[in-house]
Amino acid sequence: MSDSKTVSENTGENKTPANFIHAMIEEDIRNGKNGGRVHTRFPPEPNGYLHIGHAKSICLNFGTALKYNGKCNLRFDDTNPVKEDVEYVDSIRYDVHWLGFDWEGREFYASDYFPMLYEFAEKLILKGKAYVCDLTAEQIAEQKGTPTRPGQESPYRNRTPEENLDLFRRMKAGEFPDGSRVLRAKIDMASPNMHMRDPILYRIIHTEHHRTGNQWCIYPMYDFAHGQSDSIEGITHSICTLEFEVHRPLYDWCIRELEIFAPQQIEFARLNVTYTVMSKRKLLELVKNNYVSGWDDPRMPTISGLRRRGYTPESIRNFSDLVGVAKRENVIDVGLLEFCIREDLNKKAQRVMGVLNPVKLIIDNYPEGLTEEMPAVNNPEDPEAGTRKVPFTRELYIEREDFMEDPPSKFFRLAPGREVRLKYAYIIKCESVVKDPVSGEITEIHCTYDPETLSGRPESNRKVKGTLHWVSAAHAVEAEIRLYDRLFMSEDPEDVPEGEDYKKNLNPDSLKVIRGYVEPFAANTKPLDKFQFERLGYFCADSDTTAAKPVFNRTVALKDSWAKAKS
């Protein structure tokens, strides 16, 4: 696809190690390891939608393959049919492509390898390296011990290979109920690494699988399927997040005992972002309990939520580059992500005028019935973007916040007796206001204009301090404006006292829906069209095509708190 080509062109020629992983890969290439091949994979579980942390992993795995003229597989770790769904598979495919990467037909599933994984399990049984255990999950957990106390061996640990093989085949045949038996590796119940204390390799699950149907009722654990799937595919560098570092000895043990090709597992720090939860379990809870409208709610850190909010693939890839690849856990300021989308949209977004909190402004000396077409710049950062025509009439809408009856000294917008320029149009002067007799709220602002001050004309050389955006009342298009803010109020939403719920940190003002007006140009939008509402922020046309009127989601405000804090 074209996006993938763009990423390849931007990345493929850069041979400088960008991080410690690339340095290790270059050392392998110099030493001729794996014949100089570089083959990575992105292995998501299809049990939810991908989030910004997965985006970093996608960029790292696919970007590494592109940089070293290698390959990257997309492999779904579909080993738990209870939690998996085709919906998640489809969303993952779409997200990876949308980010600009392509797996070139190398789409695989752990379920592709179920027959081989089963054969591997039988091989371990016959070698005396695996056994069928009848303990319950609770009993296994209790007998595992603690990091400072050795575990107890299962009473079934010394079954003969023949007995284990018979029981395992009967497990496969469906003779036993869920939870009644498991296959465990026979390693070391006194190991300081808890993952090496006879870990479970297979469990019984009588649930239909989204690809294999009811063909299987035993399923491999991730720790067993992961390494062997890497080996089967010839993966050279198995790049994982840091929590899998303690799993690596088991990964290596399985490879060694099975005597198969050995990929190298390399761990990096997962992405943590302020004001965000990254646990897929917690994100699913927010969706299922209707704290958000779905996986693609623009407040969610999912790739689909960021896309619907107006984020671009380029901004997310740039964010991943700026975050870098670390060996230690850290937390990234969400302001950096917001900085990246501002930087990208500033170059690309169509400028339009919109009014979110309108008050009517009437120019008393402007001819009634007259409509002028004012030329407006589409994007000052892009000379090729051209101009558009914006209708200007006697009655306009401006932002209520742009007028004050009794302004402070540094208020440079409209006030009684004060002049401002209407962007792309004339200088006006406030003459009077009309108020609601009951509430006292201003309903109309009456002004006069100077016809010699039309913006862009040589004779319009008079300067004023304030410039306001506006929309013609006769041409204004009513729109629903969704003002999104951070979903959580706390920088670390999960930092709550023991026994309390992280959801107490949910921000009650994370979404405000208001009625506003936009100029006619902005009404003819397609889903996900991006705009800068002048002086207000960046907005994206929502992907809900069933709405009766245009809907715009606020992507991010104009103010860049992150860049300011770092300067």
C-alpha cells in the first residue's frame, strides 16, 4: 500500500543504530548470524483493540524490518478462544495498515501451528520434560511458593511418560472437563524465577475457536506458543516488552529442549503515558460498562479512538520516534503526543472559521441584503493550498468570549467604543449592546464598520490590536461540536489507595457537547476530514455518518503546553 511505501522510503536508507535493539541487530549482521537475515514479527492477541502502546511496538517491529531490508510478520496470538473475536482481528489489520505498514501477505496465526505445537508437547512428554497434572488452578498457585520460598512438587509430577502421553491424548480427545487437568513443564520447583516452577503449557477449554471451530479443546499457553511460533516462522529477533524478560528463560528452555531454531528475544520498556490507562482489561471494562461509547471513543488511547479524534498516522509514528526505545520503564507526558499532532496538522489542516459559543453581531451601517465573498487563506503553512470564498453579511456570529462590557487593560478584543478587525474583512467598532430583559445576557452587539478597511486592500493600512473570527449568520451551518478532554483527571489514574477503584479518577468533563456554527465550506466534509478552526483548535469531522448535522470532534487545542514546558 502507498502508506507503507512512504514509511519504507523514509526509513530504509538510514543505517545508523537508533537504539540498543538496532545496535544488537547490526552486531548480528556483522557477525553473519542468521545469514545476515532480519525477520521480526508483531504478535497481538485478538482480544481487544490496539492502543498507543501497541502503535509503538508496530513502528518498532515493522520499522526495524524496513530499516534492515528484512521482513516483519503479522501474527495473531489466538490461543484463548474465550476472549477472542474476529472483530478484533479485523480492527488490528486495519490499524496496522492505517499506520502505514504492510506485512506483504505474511499473516499468520498461532492456531496455524496447533498441530505442530501439539507434537512439540508430545515430544516433551516423551523426553520426561512435561507431565499431566490434576491439581486445580488454586492448588497449583498455592504450591508454587514465593520468590523467597521454594514451591512444592505436584503429586502427579512423576507420572511415567507413557501415562502422561495417554492422559494428554485423552485431554485432546475431550474426555475431561475444563480445569480438571493441565500439561506442565517439568523444570525446577525451587527456581528463583517463578515462571520456571513447572509452568502450565496446555489447558482444557471447551469453547469454539474463531478459526478452528471445535477442532481443539486444549489450547497452548502464550509462553509455550510464543517461542515455538517464532521458531517455526524463522523469526530472528523476537522483540517484546520488558515484562517478558522474566519469561525469556522459559522461552529458551522450550527451544532448547525441542531442539528447534532459536530466535533471540529482546525486551524493551513498554509505553506508559500520563492521564492514560494501557491495560487492555481496563479498557475493555470502560467499554463494556459504558464509561465510553466504544473502543473508538475519541477519549480512548486506542488507535481507532485516536484516529476518530483526528490523529494522523504520521503524528503517531513521529511520537513513537521521539519517545524512543528504552531499557527501563518510564512515563511519557501526554503533552508530547499532543505536540506531535499539532505539528502535523499545522502543516496539513484546512483552515476554516467556526463559532462555538455564539453571540450575534450586527453591523448597522452595512447594506442590508448585501453578501460579499471574502478570500480566505486555506493554510498559511502550505502555499499550494490556495484560498476559498467566505460569505460576509450584515449579521454575523462571533464568540461570546470575544466581547466584554468592562474589559481589563490587556483585553484586546471587542468592547464598547473599541475597534477590532474581522478576519479577512473590515475593521468594526462597537456602538451598543442589547440584553435579555430577564437574564441580563447580551443577545446582540451592534457595531459600525469602516468600508475603507477591507483586509488585503492597499489602502487598508490602519492597525488595530485585535482580530476576531466570525461566521455569517445567514450562511452559518449549525454543527454539533464535541469538546474532548483527557479521560482521567490524574496523571497516574491507577495510583489509588488499596481497595479503591481507578475509575474514581475518571474526568466528568472529558466530553462536552455544544451547538456551534461553521462556515459553509466546513459543512461539506467527509468522515475524518481535518480542520483548524481559526483561533480555537484542531477539529476532525466525526465518522458517524448517521448524524443529522455535521459533527466535529476536537482533536487538540491550539495551546501547546508540552513545548512550552520543555523550552
